[in-house]
Amino acid sequence: MPDPAAPLPEATPDATVAAERRLHPMSWLFVLVQQLKQFILPLIVLLVFGRGDRNELWPLIGVAVLVVLSLWQYFTYRYGVAGDRLVIRSGLFERSLRVIPFARIHNVALQQSALHRVFGVAEVRLESAGGSKPEAQMRVLKLDDALALEALVRHRGAAPASAVSEPESATLLALPFGEIVRLGLVSNRGMVVVVATFVAIAQISQRAILNAFQSVGKWLFGFAGEHHFGIAQYIVSALAMLVFAVVLLRAFSILLALLQYYGFRLSEIGRRLTVERGLLARWRTSASRRRIQAWTLHEGTLHRLLKRRSLDVDTAVAEEQQQQRALRELAPIATPAACDALIEHLLPRAGWSQLDWRALPATNWWRLVLPTIPVVAAITIAASWRVGAWGLLVLAWLPWAAFVAYRRAQRMAYAANPEVIAVREGWWTRHWRFAELDKLQALQLTRSPLDRRCGTATLHLDTAGSGALSPQLRVRFLPHDEALALYASLSRTLTSRPLRW
Amino acid sequence: MSESPPAVELPAVDQRAPSGWHALPDRARLPSMLTPVLPFALPGMVGGFVLAGVFGLWFAPPVLALVGAAVGAWIGLKHYRSTFWRLDEDGLAVRRGRLWQRETRVPATRVQHLDLKRGPLQRQRRLATLVVHTAGTRHSAVTVPHLDADDAERLRDLLSRQIDADDDA
């Protein structure tokens, strides 16, 4: 671990730490806000239902205790740099000393909520690979201090004072307003809001949705008491409702995209990538380029209509849902050419645009239909049960599924070279998944009875940090001898290359 | 890997194993059979209690539990017969399954840490279960069940030698 070229003498954790620093003086407020968020419900319950008893002061006492705890944290929390590591002291009675080598930090996340921005501060999280919690979480630092800390990590602690040696920050991708509107159009983020609204309305009043339905009809046709409502009118107003819902959904999606991605900028300083985004709350995440474990290029149907794609990466940082702290989206939306240029720039040796794609035998297309059949059968049985012979119409899905499977099978391909292995899948929605060979962790070759019958095998390639939702890096329907050769050559390559992550 | 391939002196290769692969020792048959017994016997018993409750078949729980146990033991025997491992210059490989065959390979350079587990029955029969952890996600823990204890320790030592070499993060 210790760098022989380090200018500073090897510092033990207890050695004097150059210039210990504290959190921002207002940090107690944000710690308090954070704690109040957890206790807000009990406090409200106490306030509302505690009335009439003589316990009205309890919530205030609770808040006072939290204030004291927050101040306590402020006064006991210090951090400083000792050589190539960060040292964090906290606590007075129960003291904790945490030493984090800069080389172990995979990801630096700065988060600024609207309130943070009022005070000019930011919350900082330093993350290493694995683990469910950040290595260090500083709530909150002055924005300058936070950026200085980020620079420290970038230089691995070697005095960032020499601004001369600081490489220029180059913008790799910036999203103008129009792109963010497109991003909103293709994403389904608004769905959550709309569904939640519908559920809430339905909870409040069972008839509200039905009434809305009828008033839309009335508004459309101008007349009509209920007895005038024919089947045609019902269909038209249902369609109108549908269009309305879709428009609403997209509008919310665009709004959310604006809130989250306004001013999106992917930039590169030296080997480090930084993403900044957000309208009210701002996020700034930065990670070294080599921390990227696997890549996903995605093209949905709407993407294709707008001639756009999205480029996501996995980092080894464990991330809980809804916490946007890891570097994940390199290009939320960009033209295919821009995505390719980005990959070429970040993986210069992979030869992304000259990959030798090898098609997988399309004769196995029927195996892609198999998972659909039980589902269609179940729906058909259920539908026939309810509406009789009309339910058999569901079976009409099968030819379409077969067609889609056929097109998918035709497009399936993989590419392998000494640097990278890539898999291409999908037709209606497409994705490309690839990883550098250095980042592969384990290989698995599987053969089901069907595989043996068709003379094929599936090769699974495991990488760190791949989420449950991201597509798997696996080559399906690979002819058996080809699979064995690829498997053998990959395991040979992995053995000769040390893990770099 | 700069050092010479770790040659492991091993027990005579079983005829059942494909060439170059090692089967589990005979002593592992009983523990292998016992492992899946409970996961199959319990659902059998639960199903039996349901039958007993609905149709009043008092004998259903023990009978179905026994059937489940027998199925479990049979599956365990199958597992035992179709589990092979090998260690070569490319790292550790484990082959499992007969109908659904899967061969997992962990290159020695990718091993993060190793677990060696020994249950009471395994200790009595000089067996051990080796778990190889990688930084991956879906195959982050590769298990070789009921190895000969000496083999397991040798595997652990050979594979962990690689971890020390990997110093820079």
C-alpha cells in the first residue's frame, strides 16, 4: 500500500495530523434536520394527539435533546490528512478514529439540497468498494472545503496547493435544456407521481375517479346526462382520459428530469470523472475512470424515435436504492455518435467502434419464446374463464412474441478482444453490455438439458457492483466448442492479469 | 501468476471424475446426502399437516416427511456424484450438476477471501467446506462442499497466497 514516492514520511494514524479541520459551524442544523426527518412522524403524532394531556412539552424536549446531540457531534468531529490517508476523529466518551487511505476511496459524492445551497455548504460522502455504508459521511462542509477534499482525494493526498500541476477540467458531455426535455420524454419517472396521485385520490374518494371520468366525457361532448352516455362516448372519453394520463405522465417526467438533471455536466480532470447535475438540489459525484466495473449502453423504443441512447456504468460502490451517490449515469441521454465517442475516449484501448461482433446462431430463436408461453397460457385461461371464447384472443400475442424472439435472436451477438468483452442483445429495446477483462471476477459456463440438445452453452461473466436490475453480462446460445474456447482463453487471460479495481 | 503452477498432490483420481478433475471423497457421501434432507422433509411435513387438517389423514405428516427426506437424500447423492473440482494454473474450477451443468471458475488473481467451514459430522469424517469469495455480484461466493480436510486446507493456502501479492488498491 505505501507509496515509495510519497513526499511525506509514513504517518502512523496517531502521528500528528497536519491541520485538523472541523465541520461547518452550521452543521449541527443539518444534522438536526436529518434527525428530525427520522423523528418527524412521532413528533407530529405527539403534537397532534398529545394535546389535552399535559404532555405538550414532550416534543420540545425531544427536539432539545436532538439539538444537544447535533452540537455534540459538531464539537467532537474532526478530520485531517496524514500523508496518503484521511484521518477522522469523532466522539468524546466513545472515541472513534477512522483512517481511510485515499487509494481505497472509489467514489466521492457531494450533495447539496436547496437548504444547503442557502448556507453555501455541502454534504460529503467518501465511499470504498463494498459495504453498505459510506466510509465517511461529513454533514456538512463549506462548499470550498468540500471541493478541496475532493481535490485531495484526486491527488491521493499529495499537496493540492500547487494549482499549476492541476490538469484542466475537460467537459465530455453537457446536456442542454432540449436534451433534458427529451430525457424526461423517454423516462418513466413521472409514473411514480401519477400512480401515487391516483392511489391517493382513490383512497380519499372511491367515486372521484369515476366522476372525473364522466366530467371528461361531458366536457368533450358538451351535453349528456348519464342516460345519454352511449358506448361510443364511453370509449372516446376513456381514450381522452388515457391521452390525458399519458400527457400528465410525460409532463411530470419532464419536470422530474429537469429537477434532477438540469445543468448535467460530465467532465474529466486527469483520470477522474465528475458528474454535476440538479436544479434545486445539486449532486456532484466523482470517481476515477478505472473504478468503472462494467458498462451498459441502452436504447429503448422511445430512444430510437428520438435517435438517442443512454450510457450507464457500474462502480463497486454499494448503493442503496434512491440514494443517488455513486457515479452511475455517464450519459443519461445522448446521440449514438456521442455515446460511441464517449466510450472511445474513456476506453481508448478497447477499440469500441471496430469491435468484431460475432453473431450467435439465430436458429435458437424459438428458445426465446419459451418463457412467454406459460404466461400467455395463464392469461388465456384466466381470460377465457371470465369472457368465454373471446379470451382466446390473448393467444394472438404468440405470433408477435415469436416475431420479436426471431428478431432478437438475429441481433444477438458478442465481441471479445484482449481488452474488453461485449454482449449485444434485444431488438425492440436494445442494450449493449460490456466490461474490461481486467474487471471480470469469475466465469461460469452453464448447460441446461436444452443447451445440450442444441449443442450450445451459456457463459456468465461476473463483475463487481452490477445491480440486480442491470442486464447480465452473459453470452447465451454460444456453440459449445466456441464457448469452451472462449472460457479457456478468458480464464487464461484473467490469471495473467492482476485485479485492478 | 509468476510462480509455478501450484501442483497439489491429490488422492488417486476417481474413475467417476472426468480426467483432470477430482471427485469428492467417499466419506463425503453421507454428509452430502444429509444436507438436502431437511429442506425437503420440512415442506413434506407441512404438506402432510395440511392434508391431515383437511382430510383427516393422521398418517400424512410422517409419511410425507419421510418421502421428502428420501427425495432429499436422493438429490444429495446426485449432487455428491456430480460435484468435481480442480485447481490448475488458471485457478479454481468447480463443476456441479448433471442435468443443469454449471462450471464456475475463479481465477486465483480474483480471490478476495476464503472461508473454511467444518460441521460436527464433517469434523468426524475429516471433511471441510471451502467457500471462495470474489468481489463479483452473482457468483461472489463459490462453494466446494465436503472436501477432504487436507485438500481444503491446501487449496485455501494456495489460493490465499495470491491475495498477499495483490497490494495496490
